[in-house]
Amino acid sequence: MSTTHCPYCALQCAMHLEPGPDGNLRARPAPFPTNRGGLCRKGWTAPDLLTHPDRLTTPLIRHNGHLEPATWEQALDTAAHHLDHLRRTHGPDANAVYGSGSLTNEKAYLLGKFARLALGTSQIDYNGRFCMSSAAAATNHAFGLDRGLPFPLTDIATAQVVLLAGANPAETMPPMMGHLAAPTLIVIDPRRTPTAQQALDHGGLHLAPRPGTDLPLALGLLHAARTAGHLDHTYIEQRTTGFRTTWAQAAAHWPERTEEITGVPAHHIRAAADLLGHAARNRSAYILTGRGSEQHATGTATAGAWIDLALALGLPGRTGSGYGCITGQGNGQGGREHGQKADQLPGYRHITDPDARTHIAHLWNTTPHDLPGPGRSATELLAALGTPHGPRSLFVMGSNPAVSAPDTTLIKKRLAALDHLIVCDFVLSETAQQAHVVLPTAQWAEEEGTMTNLEGRLLRRTRAQNPPPGVRTDLQVLSDLAPRLGADPHHFPHDADTVLAELARASAGGRADYSGIDPHHLTAGHPQYWPAPRPTTTEPDPDRVPSTPRMFLDTFAHPDGRARFSTPTHHGPAETTDTHYPLWATTGRLLGHYQSGAQTRRIRELATTDPEATVQIHPDTAAHHGLTHGARAHLTSRRGTMTARVHTTPTARHDTVFVPFHYAHDQAANTLTQHALDPTSRMPEFKVSAVRITPAPDP
Ligand code: SF4
């Protein structure tokens, strides 16, 4: 039996893997603080993909328009030939790299190094740009450092009140609800999600703002909290700066005006402010945000407004209270720390920082001058592919942008315009279907590595079985490919512990310091939360494991030690409804599926429960548009059309429909979504699109 962690979300539930009667691995929950012995149905069924008939076990090369089996030598040589040719002909930025928040820390680090050292390109970014980059930007501004939850998840279980803004853990990470059983919940969500229903069932509140109005709602709550005398003025004075600037915005958002903007009744705003404020006085309240508040063209400002509310109530940096962001992807936290972001070097350092460039260049045996500078963010990178000034090849690892990126009709055209598309994956995802070379890679139970969960806690992923014949690990692929591009093979090891040791050195002294992370500590079960700087004494105490479970207790990470309020200004969604597109569409996840669905749509039990895209809509709205429960409908935005099965629900807002984003082709929700980007985080506005809905014929 082997013990590891789930391949999917950032809760990173622990699981035992052992062979079942048929010899195939079976999962069962293992004790661990985040999942407390629970797994959701995605975790229980995760091993089914290891032996799935769709599993790729042979490299593929496109010939005459068709993907055909090839040897590894042929596939790697073909990929390297095209990458090298494009680099020589058009310069290093002709090649681009696209990573993932699902990659282990070691893969994220080596992928960034592969892009910048082996290819010499600045054009690298990853799908985490779509995940929580707005909250990361807001947190960096507020606290000087971004760790999703700067406290152990178990801390929230004893809180009196938890406010969840744009998060639905009852479906996205169900075992987390065990930590939310005792606190009274205030849920901010346009939908009556299962999480919102739990809040109402247990004496809490559900505030359902119009899509795109979370920011004014946060300001309205701040206004109501101040009017009711809940603000912690001593904390504001001693531990923060900038409150007056924030208040200049919030002063205009008294509850009745906030009701006009958001649609949330003023008495609900006052009730929520009182509930939260009383718990804050007892230092027993948390504010947690998720994608619902972040995936907006104003996502950074919106996350900032929630942090401002937390600061005004005196929550962050104290035991028993705080602000945190619930990371989505399995390694959403570690994925953004080790250098696969367009603007970052390992250690969560900015790529333009001269000291960071010198440090990394020295480690990589190159010069700061030869290290590329910042590249395009994910959406901008994908939109530039195959254009006259954009990259002409793309190397994809662990991601499926043909389904997960905004405006997928355009993205698929851009992928098709590439001279060369190389995809590393274990199934033929929608992106891999467009590739010129497909490299079959190992799955989570077949490799070693580390993940950093939503608490900033390092976890060890252990191999339960070897990959099937014909399959290589992602690290092996990078190790095989880099020397073919002229890189020193010693710089591209494929042993995970060797890569982790180098990553730790690269991060030393950085914002996310992993230099004291030791795989043996992780194996022995010692918790290690970053920052985990290596002890400076020459004879470190073997019993003292570097780890920081709770951050900011004495000081925030800005030079003056104070947290910073923001200047949250409401601009509203990037597009508006009109007579042609009269409804708001918002997107999100279902209990049974994960991200683009490339994995979970293939698992029979999950596909049976949620076999097709549905559109949740109020029955009155459905009737107004000639639709009934169970009918098929077309949804059309200014970018494209998708098809979904109508699911009427009387708790839906009359002006808003919800579609899950796990489906492909004519059921792809991102056919509707748009390119409008947050100016700071470059996160797209997935959560608000203007649409119309019309009846569709049954096929
Ligand atoms: Fe746990 Fe998330 Fe995996 Fe479900 S998908 S078992 S909540 S880690």
C-alpha cells in the first residue's frame, strides 16, 4: 500500500492506494488535516484513469493531417527539430511554453528553466493565470506576500463566522465542508449553491449579488460595519496604512445605495455586517475568497475590497481570524512560485528584479543579460499564437487551453495557425487533438514529486506503481528534450529529489523560500509550510523543521511591517446586457468534474452522473424564452454559441444563468467568455458574459 495525495484540487486530500481484486489500484481516504479522512467522488475514482482505454502509451506525430504512432526518438527529434528551426529562423520568442497549476513543484520549476535556458524564450505562462492570480495580486499588495491561506485550514473550524465570497466548496472540495460545520456561514454568490444552502440551513446568510458587483457589495459591508461600530480602529492605526483612501470609496456605499447596485437587500447587508462584526470583535471570523470574486476584469480590485473589509475588522495576522484565498488547482500555490509565470523567476521573485536575475543566472550557469525578460500573460500569449508578431510554436504541459481558455473559438483557431504544437498529456485532450507531436506522460500515482496545497503546506507525492511501458514522466520529457536543443544535460535532471534540491537553492532568500524543505521531513510526516528558510546555524537542530504555519502574526511582509488598504473602485463588468444579449451568464464547476474535464469526463461514474452541459436558469426566465426543464438550449454571446440541457431552479436569479465549464466542442462554456483582462493580474473575466438563450432542437 502507498499513501499519496489526490491528483485534482488544492485541498490535496490524502489517500491510500492499493491493488483491488482485479489488480488495479483503488483509492481510499487517508487521515490528513485538510480532508479529515474524507474524499470526494473525484478522489475515489481518480485511479480509474490509470488503466483507462483512452490512456496514451505511444508518442504520436502528425502525418498528412493524422496523428500516427511513433517512437520516442522520432517524436523527440521531430519536436526538437521544429523548435530549433523556429528559434534560428525567427528568434527565441518564436517558441512559447504553456504550463499548469496541476504540475508538481519540480515540474513547474524545470519547465520554467526549460523555457528560459534551453529555448531562451520569454514566452512562458500557465493556466494558473485563470485560477487565482487576482487574489495573488491583491494579497501581494495588501500583505507584501501571497500565500493562499496564511494559516492552517483547521484554524477556521473553530471560528464563529466565516464569510465565503465566490466560493462553493460543497461542490468543488467537499471535504473542506467538515471545517465549516461549526461556524455560521455568510455566502456571497449569485447562485444558491449547495454551500449557500448550507449557510441558510444553519442560521447563516446567502447574499446573491448581480454578477460583477462583488466589489460594491464588499464596500457596502464595510460601510455597514463602520456604521454599526464594528471596525477595529486600534488595529487600523497600529498595523495598517491607507484606510482613509479605502473609506473615501466605501463612504458612498451605504446599504441602500449598495442594494441599488448589487440587488442585495440593504437589511441583508446590515445583518451580514453585524454577524461578521460581532465575531470579529471576538477575534473569531474569517473572510475567504474564491474564483467567483476573482475572475473579473476588476478581479484584483474586488479581491482587494474583501481584504480591505478584513483589515478594517482587524482579522489578518491574528490567531483565530484572517483573510485567505481558496486555491483551486492541485498545485495552484506552488505552480505560481517556481518560475512558469511570464513575470517571475523561481522563489516568487519578479523577473525584472536585478538581484533575482543574478541569483538565478548564477545557479543556471548563465548571465543575467542572457536570461529572458517578462513575456505575455496566458490569455495574451494564446491570442498571439500564429499571428505575425506572435509565437509560432507552443509546448504544452498539463493543460488543455482549447477548452479552458476564454473565447475558445478564437483559441482553437490560434492553435491551428501554429507551425508546431507539442502536447505532453496522458489522454488525447482537445488541445492534444490539434497537436503535431503528442508525448504520452505519467500520471500522479506513477511519479514522485511535491505539491504545495492551499495552505502553503508541502506534500509528498509518492509513486504507487510504475508508468505503463511507452510512457515517460514530464521531468523525463524535459530532460530528454533540453539536450536536443543544445542545453547542458546536467542542468535538466529527471529525478524529482534532485530537482527539488535545486529548486530549494533557487528559492533561497526569495519571497517563497523553500530552502529548508527536506523530502525526508515530508516523508516522516513533518508539516512544512513555506516560508521555510534553511537554518543559518552551521549545526542545525535536527528536531527543528523549518515551517511557518501562521503568517503575519507580528508583522506583515512590507518593509514597514504594515498591511496596505487598497483603492477599490467599481467599474462594473466589461460588457453589458442589451436587447440582443439580455441575460448574464456565469461559469463554474460541478461536483463530479474537474477543470476542462479531460480527465473526469472519461471516468464512467462521473460521466454518468454529469454527462452533458446543463444551464441553470429560473423557471420564469426559461418560460419567457420558450424553454422548459429538460429541453435543449443554445446560449449565444458576442463570441459564440454553446448548447446545454435546461435545468430550471427557482432559486436562480431571474437575470442570470449558470453553465459549467467542464465540457468541450459545442458544449464548451468558454465559447461564451471574453478576453477582457484585469489590468494587474491579467486574469480574464470568466464570470460575466452577456448572452441570449434560445430553444435548440434535440439531435
Ligand atoms: Fe479532495 Fe479535491 Fe481530490 Fe475531491 S478533488 S478528493 S476534494 S483533493
